[in-house]
Amino acid sequence: MIFGKSIQILNNNYALGTKPLIKQNPNEIKVILGSADLIGNGMIILNSCGNHYRLIAQFNYEKHLVFILFIGTHREYDNLDINNL
């Protein structure tokens, strides 16, 4: 799985009951997933496989929801208009 390590960290914290899966703010996500880039409006970018792949997710912290907006290669990401996701 391309983003397996990042997802595993989130799931392990949730499964152990030590931390809620959906955090209260983007800075808490950054602490867990240090390589995450915060891009505003609840959106984060996760890099994987030496920055060859990217995942963009949008967090709704109030409702504890995560929306996956994009999964693709770095090349596909370069052609993406993030403001229109």
C-alpha cells in the first residue's frame, strides 16, 4: 500500500484508544504525520515512496470526517489545480 505507513499510524492510535483518529486541528495531524504538508481549508498533502506519490485529504475536524480528494503520482499532482478539488 502506497500510503500504508501513514494510515497505519492513524489506525494504530485509534485502535489502541490512546488518541482519536480524527484530530482537533491540522497541527495535531502534523505531529503524527511529520511529512504532511498543511495547505489550508483543512487540506493536507501526504507524500509517499520518496515523494513519487501524493495524497490530498480534507479534514472536517468538527464532524470527524476525512475526504480523500486526490491520490496520484507526483507528475499528476503537478498538473492538478488544488483550488478546484
